[in-house]
Amino acid sequence: MTLLSARPSQPVDPGLLSRALEVAGRLANEATDVITATAGRGAHPGTKYSDSPFDWVTDTDRTLERHTRRVLTAEFPGIPVVGQEFGADVGAHDAPYRWVVDPVDGTANYAAGVPWCAYSLALIDSSGPVVGVVADPYRAQIYAAARGRGTRANGKPVRLVDRASTEGAIVCTELARKGPWPGMGEFIERAAEARAGVRVLGSAALSIAQVALGHALAAVLHSYHEWDVAGSVALAIEAGAVVLDRRGEGAMLPADGLLVAAPGAAKKILVWWQESAAAS
């Protein structure tokens, strides 16, 4: 059985799509320059939450988000912005469209100089992501997608090649804010029994992007923020991946966890997740 995720059906003005892609791509390129120039070089992180030693924020996070907000406000007046560092503009969640930005997804990696972090920006409507752009600075890649227009990596089309076998596959996940999520150990064991490897890479955006690019079979996020994943979910949808919630229902940005997978393997990995959580 192959599970199918919901697909956004709300039409979007082609002019808005094109302009949003162009501006988001420009911002992603600018963020790439800043991140590669500063990562691990005197960045002094501060924690946002006292109970999470790795939920960090740096001056780069704030600087990039301020710049993103300035540009988007000038280019798209009337479309509010939601950001990781400075929250939501007034009325953002009731507006027809909103931008969501994570200026540095994987800040702990960034501050330590570990080459695995991203800049993520998405335009969202009531159906889900309209445009998504994710910068992968250390691989000099800009991944971009727009509703109905497919996914591209540095301008080259990307289409997921479906597979059902888990043997030799990589499945990505991320820690919850306080550490391993309930059932995570069991999930890793279930994957190992199926000859798949689980990887925790430290960036939700890049974990999901690996599915869109065909490098990983699936990504499972027990919890997340919208700004973490909206850009990469756009990539995955347009590349042909399945997006499901914890119950196995199709949803673009589900409230109760997130599974992004190759269609042929989605049901199997969903069962691992559900049964692991139930056993915890």
C-alpha cells in the first residue's frame, strides 16, 4: 500500500510565484555569504531556553532575520513575516499569505563550525507552502520550489525516485528540545532491524531536504516549528515526497509531528514511528 499526502490545491498568482522565488533566492544567496564567512569564527551563542543547552541564538541569527524582514516588507508590503528570532507580525496567522524564516537552522552546528546548517524561507497560504527556498551554504547549494513548478537545486530540476526497500537507506530525524523524543531509541532499533540507518544531523530543514534530493528515504520529526520546515517541505512536496502526520493523514504542515518520505516506503516508516511511540 502506498500512502498519498494531501496536495495544495489553492491557485496562486503566477506573478507572485515568480517574484517570491526571485526575492527568496536572492536572500538565500546573501545568507550563504554571511554564514560561510562567520561560522565557527568567534560566534558566541546564548541559549533561548534554560532547559535546552543546544537551543542557541547568535548575532548572525538576529542580523539575517532583520535583513530578511526589511527586504520582504519592502518587496511584499502587506504580507506579514513570522521569524524564529522576532516572532510574528501582527495578524500573520490570519493573513492570506505569510512569510516564515529561520535565519540559521542548526545554530549549534553553526557556532561550533560543524558544516551542517541552513537558511530557510517560505511563503505560506492556507493550503501550505507556496514557495520554499533553503540555502545549504557548505555545499554551495540553493534549493528552491514553487507550487506546481517543481523543485530545483542550483537551477537544475530535482525529482524524487521512489523506492520501497529500506535496506541500506538513511532515515533522518532530529532531537526534541530536551533530548531524544519518546520512542526514539525504539525507532532506531526498528530501522536497524530493517537494515536502515538513522541519522541526527542537527538541521530539520536539511534533513527534510535530503528526502527531496533522494539522499535519504525519509525524515521523521517528533516536534518542530513551522519556520524550521516550511521551506524544505515545499521542496519535498514538489519533488514527489509524501508528507504525513503522526496518524498517517496527509497534511502540509501537520501540528502533530511530521513524516516526509518516498511514497513506497512511507507506510513502513510510519508504522515504526507509531509503534515506537506507543511502546515508550
